[in-house]
Amino acid sequence: MTNSVLMDNVYRIGAVSRLTGIPADTLRIWERRYHLVDPQRTEKGGRLYSQADVNRLTMIKALVDQGHAISTVANLDTRELNDRLSRARPHNLPEIGSGRHDVCIVGQAITVRANNTAQMPDGLELAGTYTDLDSFMEDDTCCQTLVIEFPFLDRTIVKKLQDETLQKRYDNIIVIYAFAPSIILRQMKRLQITTERAPVSIDHIWQMCAGNMPHQVDWSPSVFQPDTVLTEPAPKRQFSSQQLAKLSQMTSALKCECPHHLSSIIETLVAFEQYSTECENDSPQDAALHSYLHIMTAKARWLMEVALEKLAEVENIDTNKLV
């Protein structure tokens, strides 16, 4: 059991940050300014959030991502938050074609985002949402992809995921987690279970579900639309911060410092990616601009990572050993 997650569905701020996608510093600022939630406190003053707090923060984050100013949604109750999210849904979703791909979502916070999603890629259909694994098992719905969100992973959860009855209910499985020991992640990999560390945007989850469908992500420059928040997923990072740090210290056989320079550029772009998501939005136009900057920076970072991968290949550097 990680010390960042407590029993009885009570979470520390680090876990809440990963589950909701709200940076811890931003969460503290929002709480201080707008009193979004009223977390419990430990004896040393640490915040303890309930599952209801996590659900509420997830809905608020979804609305902010859609362009609502935090000041306009911070004091809304759960019903009002749901009403606003419902109004943001398109009335005419794309029709499902012959390549229909059913998705089931399991988890407290992720179901809120899934049920209030703006859109899904063509061919995907949300077959069911469940607050926990037991609820899913009580139903008889089967799906092509099962997405399960856990605040942490341990041996007990791995054992549950190996249940034959569960495995008959899906073709593919994606596990979203906030915290997990490396030994558990290696075990999940051996079991061919796809894992993704939170926070993960709902759009990225849909793209993962549609991975085997004839749908290619277009990394060409995005068009800036001042009145529209971009919903396309940012390309996934190819290198961890640890890998970049080690690559930057390597001596190149080409007698240059390209690994160092490329790693430095990528680290800077990663930092600006994070910065662009934390900027406060006072209007839908602000949100659209920051969304545009985030996607364009992510694409620039991805291009530099492709270049660094090629450099590592030429230099016979095994980046997998740098983890």
C-alpha cells in the first residue's frame, strides 16, 4: 500500500492530482481562492480528500478544460456541474459504422469524465460505465476494450485482473493508475496488460481504445480557432525525465554534444507543456489559446523525441536500459 493513498477511499493530494489531472499547486490555489472542496486534515496538516471530493474536482476540471473560468464553476453544486457538462455534450454524435468498438469504463472519477465526454472517435461506443470492478462483474456486458482506473496497484489487484471470468468479458484491457511499485508494473507487462499512469485525458483514452482501428493521429500543425478549445490528444512522451537526464550526460561517438542539447530542448518543451495547462483562463478565448499552445508544444516535443531516438539508434544507445 502506497502512503499516498489511504484506506476507505480517502486520498492524499498527490493521488488526487493524478486522478483528476489538476496539478497539486493549482489545487491548493483553487482551494484557497475558491473553496472548491473542504478536505480533512491529518495531525500534521496534510490534506485528505474523499471520493466525493475527487468526483467533484474531476467535473470542475472537465469544465475548465472546456473553457469555463474556474471562478464561474467553483461554487456550483454537483447537480449544477452535471447540468453544465450535459449542455456541453453534442446532441448528434457520429454514427457508429460497421467497425463498432465497444468500450466499458470502470472507476469512480473516470466514469464522470467518460459520461460527460465531448466526443468519441468514429467507431467507438461507450457500452457501460461502472463505479467499481464488482459492479462491472455483476453486469453481463462484454466489450472490446475494458478501461479500469485504480488509485494504486498492488498484488491483490493483479490477482483480480487474472480472474478468468473477468478476462472472458473483454478483448483488450487498459489500466489507469496513480501509483504503483515497479515490480507490479513489470508483472502487468508480462501479463500483457496495458498500463497508463494518471493523469490521462479522456481523449487520449479514446485514442488508446481505438488503437487497432484504421485511425491515424494527425500531427500536422493545428489551426488556431479562438472560440474552440482543441480536443485532439497530445502525443505521448517517448522519454522519461530520468532517461533524458542520463542521455544528456552521455559522450557521443560523433564527438559532439547532440544528446545533451536534444535532451535539454525536450526537457524545456515538457516544462512548457505543463506550464500551458496550469495557466489560469479568464475566458473561453484564453482557454482556446492555452489549449493551442499545449498541443503545438507537444507536437514540437514529439518531433525532437523522434530525432533523439534516431540519434540513439545511430549511436547504439539502448534507451530501455536508461530507466
